[in-house]
Amino acid sequence: MLPHPWHTRPRAAFTLIELLLVIAIIAILIGLLLPAVQKVREAAARMKCSNNLKQLVLATHGFHDAINALPPGVSQGYFPELNGSVDWYNATAVGAPAMKDADRTCWAYHILPYIEQGPLFQQNSAWLTANTSVTTQTVNGTVLPTFLCASDPRGPKIPPDGAGQGLHVNYVLCHGSGSAVTVPTASAPLDRFGLSVNGIYYGRSKTRFTDITDGTSNTVAASEILVAPGNSDVRGRIWNAIHAGATFSTIFPPNSTIGDYPQGNRCTAAPNVPCAASNSNGVYLVSRSGHTGGANAAMADGSVRFIANGIKPQAWLDMGTRAGGETPVAE
């Protein structure tokens, strides 16, 4: 009897060749989609980072509205590169204001009320009133998302990393276009506490908008850095900021291969965060980011730009000064 025409032979299972072909097609599709997904993710991180910088600069504007000056870069001044402990604890002997050792805060402490962190500000204010020598509060390990960039592969850096010195952040304010402190000889101490630097935020600074004669849209206020692991690295350290870990310089373009030199070379080299071997260029941090091709920077007016690694060095230098009178150089 002939089979009914509707009856067909059951189809055989996939052959090995067919299965491998399907797997190969899926792998190709994943290979094509993954970079696109990564680009979208990085674009979102870069946008978030840009927004954080804007919020921080606007917070300094709020401080200015209340105090009639922008917050100090470092509240008491920087730890001297020469005769550090000797002069820090006997500052008046070398013509500097007396240092309250307990207050090693920086701009980040002062703007807390303007980024909805009033309780943290009040806790620190009470502690600073009651103490004369420096210690670290547990509460200062609190993770503050506004201070962090998702593109930093090593962030957030929180205790116990960093010798219990609290949260280390990804955003720093600009002290100028050179060293945070003068690296002096014993016979010529000059500005060893960083109380007279050419940017907006430095030791005991009280810069007003009217002092930024180069123009707030031409002067950089803040940018990014990458944190590094280890107890001895102070980059991004805001709760004990006297070693120049919370401000940066436009001395070299973003992501420069020239290393950072925080005070006393408190620096641990890691991928993309090199350290300088000496203080021949002074005391400074370079703007660094996990973004491709450059770093975000917020200007003093609150606008945010993406600064390419290949920016003309002179253009970046000029952006670091508040009243240098430079003719703008094309980037």
C-alpha cells in the first residue's frame, strides 16, 4: 500500500555542521553587538561623570552666594614639601598662619550642604570644633556617588584601603597651572604652604568671581582623576587633603604619561596612574580619566567640556590660571 501523500518522513535532527554554523553565526552577532553595548555604557558613564562635575561646581557657586567667596582648595594650606612636619606644626615661625592640625579638610567638606549632605557636614563641623589633632572619622568612609566616576576601574576607594583615611574621590578642583606649593631651598622658603597660587582653589583660598578676570568660561575649575590602590597613595583623598591629593594642575595635558607628584611623593604607580620620580616639576596631580581620548573638565561658570589628551599644552596651561591675562589659544 502506498503511503498517503500527506504522510512525510520525519525530519532528521540538526547535523553537526549545521549546529556549528548556528553557533558561529551567534558568535559573530555577539562580537558585533558587544562593542556597541560597551560604547553605549561608556557614553552613559561619561555623561554621568559630566553631570557630577557640573553639580560640584554649582555647589561651589552656592557656597559663593552664602559666603561671598568660593571655598578654599585646602582649608588650612598644604603640607610643605620641605621641612614638612617641622614647619606645619610651627608655621608662624616661617611667616605662615598657625595651622590647626585637626582641620585637614578641603573644598569637598565645605560644599557638603549644597549637595544634600548636610548631616555629614554637621558631624564633621562638630568634630573639628572638639578636636585639635587629626584623626579619621568612620563616617568619612561614606560613599558619595556625586564624587565618583563609574569609568574608574579601581573605584570607589574606601577604607580599609587608603589607611582608613576615608573616601578617595574621582573629582578634584584646580589650584592652577603649576605646583601646589613652591619647592624651596632651605634659604628661600617662598610659598611652601601653597597660600598664593595662580588658580581658583588653593591653600586657604577665598577667590571671588570678580577675581577670575580671565573669565569664568575660560578658567577650569574641576576635572577628573583616577584613584590608585594602597595606603600610601593620597590621590583623591579629601578628608586629609593637605598632601595635595584633592586639587590638580593643568601643568600637563590630561592622561599625560608624566607621573603625578603629590606632596612627599605619596604615590603608588598603577596602570594609567603613573607617579613622578622627583619633585622637579613641583607638587601636582594631572587630570586623568577612564574615558577614551581625554577627560571631562568643568569651567568656573559650570559648563563642562571634554578635554582631549591631544590638547595644545599651552591652551590647557592657560585654562588653569584665574587672572593670567593670556590670549586664548586654539585647543
